[in-house]
Amino acid sequence: MDKLGNSWELVKASFRVLSADKELVVFPIVSAIGTLIVTLTFALPLFLSGLVDSLFSERIQVAGFVVIFLFYIVQYTVIFFANTALVGAAIIRLRGGDPTVAQGFQIAFSRIVNIIGYAIIAATVGMLLRAVSERSRGLGRMVISLIGFAWNIATFLVVPVLAVEGVGPIEAIKRSVSLLRKTWGEQIAGNVGIGTVFGLISFGIVIFGMIFSGVAFIVLESAPLAIAIFVLIVIALILIGLINSTLSGIYAAAVYQYAETGHTGGFFDDSMVQRTFTSKATSF
């Protein structure tokens, strides 16, 4: 209950930043549209040409891995670009400025080479972990999952570092690890907490939506009403996902701001941000 309460406080603090700059939600929208375009660009030609199955045959398996690797790179580039713009704008707000969408994109465009470099590294790590996981069973797969979790922790502050410091991707990873070891320890709870809160909200919407849809279709015998409720559920889940992504980016910016300066600009309670990490620096 304490963790859930702290997570809710994180959501409210992040939401205060979003309330001050509602346009920050534009960046997750751009990310979602971009990833959809990338997915369709890679998937449609393969489906239409009938090459999906043959792409992974033993004869041209290498080609299949190349296509997936390129997909990962482009997809990650789009996501990291939008996240860099979001975090860059959030940092401006946390430091007392009044960011615009244009400023966020300017920051991301100025870091585009480093963003692509980090996307290549992330794609490589993702492909390697996926390949090893597919060949592992039981305990081995669990170990790979833990390695993936450790990678996510180690790179938690890479995007803020890219946005603010403009260093290369390898140096950004080193800085991310250094900041985590120096300031927090090893266990992140904040971002997970925000995801948990919105996960519970999404779950509640789905459950109640199904109940109301069932009542509309079975009891009231109104198919149009049931369809309308279903559409509203989908719209609500999309909006929740966008807000969740925005708040997570804002929180990452706050973590970086605190790691660098010792405070988070007034929107967050500094001690609350500090509590979202279990301090185990000696074992990191």
C-alpha cells in the first residue's frame, strides 16, 4: 500500500508538469504515429509479396534477421527521437523555463546522430537477448530476462543524458550507469509505479466497459450502443497510454534533474523521488 501510495504521488507530481505544459503529449502522439508508419512500411510489402514465411526459411534466414534488425533500428530511432524531444522539453520546464513543442523537436534534431547511434546499440542488444532467449529454456530464459531488466535499469537515464548533454551513445550509457550508481542505488520503482497505476486504471476501464457492453447487447438488445461503448473503451485506452508515456518521460527528466542538481524544480517532492529507488549502491 505504501508503494501504491507513493506511485500515486508520482503520478500527481508528473501530472502537474503536464498540466503546466499540456503540449508535451504531442511527443508520444508523434512516437505512436511514427512507430505505426514504420511497422506498416516493413510489414505491408512482406505480406503483399508473400515473403513473410520464406523470409525465415533456412535458405534466407540471414535476410530475415537483417530485416528485423533494420526494423528495430528504425523503430528505436523514432521512439528515442520522440522521447528525447519530450524529456528535453520537460527539463526546460523543471529548470524554470516555458518549453514549446518546437523547442523539444529542435533538441531532438540536434541530437539525431547520437540518437541513431543509441538506436543501433539498443537494437543490437535486443536482437542478441532475443536470439539467446529463443534458444534457452527454464532457468536460462529467466537469466536472460534478468539481464534485460538490468539493461533497462542501466540505460534508464540515457535519453535525458542525450537530450541535455549531447554526448555520444556509449558515453550516454556510461553516464546513465554512473548517475544511477551515484545517486540511487539499483532498484527503480518510480517508472514501474506509474505504469502500475495506469495499468490498474486501464484494467478497470476494460472490465467495466465489458460489463456495460454486455448489458447493452444482451439486456438492452442494442448492438449500436454496445459498439459505441467498445469504441469509447478503445479511445480511453489510447488516451491513457499517451498520458502514461508522457508522464513516464517527465518522471525520467525529473530523475535526471535530481541526479544532476539535487532537486527537481518544485513540481516533485525531492524526497519522494529519492524513495523511488532502493538504495543499494554497495551492491550495484
